[in-house]
Amino acid sequence: MIRILAYLIIILIGLCISPYLVGSTGYVYIAAGEYQIETSLVFATIALIVFFSLLQVAEWVIVFTINLILNSRYLPERWRKKAAKKNTLLGALSLAEEDWPTAEKAMLKGAAKGELPALNLLAAARAAQHQENIEARDQYLAEAEKDPAAVSAVTTTRSRYLLQQGNAEAARVELDKLNPTSKSKLPVLRLAIDIYQAQQDWQALKHLLPVIKKRNVLDDDGFLALVETTNLALIDKAALDSEEELEKVWQWLSRAERGQSRYIAAYAQGLSVCGKKDEAIKLLLKKLKGSPDKALFAAFPKILTPEDTEVIDKLKAKSDSLKENSEYHLCMAHLYQGQKAYNEAKESWLKVCEQNPTRDFWLALADVQEQLGEHFSAIQSYRNAAHL
């Protein structure tokens, strides 16, 4: 463009000064070997301009011809890449619309000449997973895994799909390849949480808890719930193994955790399972003095038997101070029923239903009333349960 503009300026200048040169034409003499050329200055100037113009046209024709040849040679390849982009876009839109068959076909077509074939194959695998086409899904993942940069993503995806399929063991094999640590990506850590819970591998999950907290994988409430679930599961499992294992897990908890009612209740039940019932009852009663918690009241019926009248009497003595505590009355209702003291059980169930009415509690009250022959009252309790 600049060169053409320069030529145009030269021509315009020539046109402007040509009238002045007509009166003083001058001449130009060119000698090259045996050839000699003599002409006027005006003609030589015009000839020079025409020569450079023809040279420019020749250059443009040559460049255009070369580009045409090259484009014709690579045109099919460009068409295929353009089609791949079009199919990838169609696949992405179909994924957003959850049109899985269309998404799978489009992404598979786009993978052939796409810029990121591994990405297309992963998307096709996702569509196949939603269609429960396991064979096609595994084939797409295997193809995507050939790209070294996609190995980690493919392993994570395969592990997640296997877990969704219900094959937790195979998912764990893939997860172990990723080796979840503090340096792992958040999706890998979330996947580890799900797989460990599915396998009930509470030991592995316990070791991962510090990493989960450090990386903020879960919000505060979610993390606390996971910690509680893990610790309680470890205590329950250890109680079934041995007393030594139970003590090991108990000492594994922090000092603050060992003072919490829910863990004390679980530990007491574990002691009872291991044959240390008296120690378990003593631990519960001690904690109950300072913290009448729901978990403690729920533990008593699981540990005490109808013969433990002394302990039950101690709990009865707390009726005045805990008369507004529905969990206490629920505990006593179960204990009274265990002793077949149905009148006392009925009174406790009535207080439970008054303070915390639920369908199950009304049904439990109706059952006790039937045991006492109070059929009209039982019918009324069934009606109350039906309304909830």
C-alpha cells in the first residue's frame, strides 16, 4: 500500500511539472555495450514510471499465483479443521442442553482434527457416561490418555465415573495413582473424600482431614460434619475389633474432642461392647452432671438393661431438673419399656409427644397404650401420627 502511494505521488508530481519541462526538454543518453539510447527527459520519466508500474503488477500476479497454489493444496485440511471447530461447538452446546447422544457424536467428530482432541474425547466420555454406555466411555478415556498432558485429568475422570457406577474398588485403584496430598488439586481431594466414605476407609479419611482443612475443600459446617462422621465411625469399628484398638482410637482424638458428649457417648458404648459396662456407665453419669446432652441420653438405653435398676433410679431422680428436656424423657421411655413398666413409659412418651411431636413418637405412644388396653387413646395417638 505504501509503495503504491509513493508511485501515485511520483505520477502526480510528474503531471504537475511536465508542462514546465516541455519548453526545456533536455535529453537522456543511456549506453550499455553496443546498445545506445537517447531520448527526451520527459519520455524517459514516463517510461520509468510505466516500467515500475508493470513491475508491481508482475509481482502481485506472481504472489497471487503462489498463494492460490498453496491454498489449493492445503484447502481440504483447512476444511476439516473448520468442520472440527463447528462440531466441537455443537457438542459443547449439546452438553449444556444435556442432549447426550448428540453431544457424544459431535465431540467425537470434532476430536479428529480438533485443536485439543483430548478435551473432545473427555467430553464424549462424559456424554457416554450419562447414557450408561460403559464400553464407549472407557474407549474414549483410553484414547484421551494417550496425550501426556491429559493423563491426570483422565485418571480423575475415570475414577469419578467408576464411583458413580458403583465400583468403589476400581475407583480407589485409579485414585491411588493420583496419590492425594496437600499438593493435589481440589477435585482430587473431593474425589478422595467420596471414595474413602464409599469404602468406609475411615483411617485413610482421618489422615486426609488436616489436608482437607488446610486447603478449604469443604466449608466449616461440612468439615465439622465430616470430622464427626469419621471419628464416630472409627470408634464404632475399633470397639468391634478389640479394647486395645478402641483405646488407640480414643487417644487419637484431640483433648477437646475427648471432652465432647457425642464422642464420650460413642466411647462408652464401645467400652460396653468390650465388656467394660460399669466403666461406661460411670463415664456417662459423670458427663451427664455437667452436660445433659442428646447423645448421652441416646447412649443409656443402648447400654443399660432392665436389671440396671440402680442406674435407672439415678436417672429417675433427675426428672425435676430435666422436665423440659424431651431427650431425657425419650431416654426414660425406652428404659421403662425395657423394664415393661408401661405406665411410666406412657407418661414419658406423653411428655415427649408434647414437647417434640413426631410421627414415630406418636406411634410409640400408641403401642404402649395398646399394651395397657387403652385402645381409644391409642386410636387418638394413631390419628395424631397420621396428621404428621
